[in-house]
Amino acid sequence: MRTDAQRERARQYYAENRERVLELDRARRQRNPERAPEIRRACYFRNHEKRLAYHRGRFARGQSWAQRNPERTRERDRAYQKVYYLDHRAEQAVRNAAWIQSNPDRVAHNSATRRAREYGADGSHTLQEWLDKCVLLGNVCFYCGEDKTLVRDHKVPLTRGGTNDIRNIVPACRSCNSRKHTMTVDEFGLVTEREKMRPTLRPASSSLRIVGVTSSVSPLPSERP
Ligand SMILES: [Zn+2]
């Protein structure tokens, strides 16, 4: 290791004899061309810490090239990403498929968010808010109470100006969600009430069956929805 004094002397010598030093370097490289890369590498590693400190300092002071050239940095990054994408397309596709497989909640959340945006709905909710709401409501369908796969149901539908805020959302099974369709909770409640009353109309059809009419007969008018 050279002392500071030695280093200072070397710097001064270089400043005064720059041409001569460079000429000697050139001659040495020509005598031993195979050693040049090795010497360059050694120099690179010898000054690694110093160089890092220099760049960190410039970055901290906001003087780095990237900070002075935000436009060109963005362009350069974009070009790099494009090349990277083309080079790694196949691996990326495999990785994406695996990610989709192992993140079903996130995938469903993203597509629900996209759908709400397409309707121009106000408000938004996070995946965590949705999961919390499911837990709060017992992880069962809000309408039929069954323990099935749950989807987001908008109490006031998006098609009727409902928001995508968590307060407008309840968990519902696919069946209830699609039967409710564009109805509000109150309207859907009336429909399910009416359905519950329907069994009292059934005896007519069971008596038909007794007299030997097959089940392929068309339903009685009272049975039609
Ligand atoms: Zn249901």
C-alpha cells in the first residue's frame, strides 16, 4: 500500500510527465498485449470502492447523469426493457402462468377492478378490504348463506351507477350473483321472497305425477317463472 505522500509524488510526476508516462504504458502494452486485459481488470477492482463512493456522492447531490437527463434515461430504460422482453419472452410466459396459478385472489381482484373501471364506477377497494369483508360476513354467500366460491356482488349494480367502494360490495355465490344480475338488493329480496312462497303451488303437479303423467310434460302455467 502506498502512503499518501507517495501517492501525491506519483500524481505530481504524472502531471509533469504525462506524455512520457503514456508513451511508456503504450510500449509496455505492445510488448505484452496478452497482459493488458488482466492489468485493466486489476485496476478496475483496485478502485472499486473509490468509484462507488464517487458515484454515490454524485447521486446524493443529484448530479448523476440519469438525474440530469430524465428524458434520455427513460428512453434508454424503455429500449433496454424491450430487448430484455424479446430475449426472455418464453421464460416470462411460463413465470406469468405460474403466478396466475398461485394468485387466484389477486387475479380475480384485478379483473373486477378492470370491470368497474369499464363501467366508469366511482370508488375503489383493495384486495385486503374485500378479503376482510368476506371474513366479516362469515365467508358465505350474502343471499343464500351457502359456503361456495364467492364473487364480488355490487348491492347497487355497476350498471345502475353503483360504486366500486367496499361499502357497496358483498360476497355472493356465482348462482345468486347471476340471478340478481342488475337488481338492487331490495329488488332481489322481493324476488327471493316470491320464490319461497312458490312451493305452496306445487301439489297440483305432484297429483299429475300420481296419475301417470311423465315428468317430460310441460310445466303448468302457475309453475312458469
Ligand atoms: Zn348464493
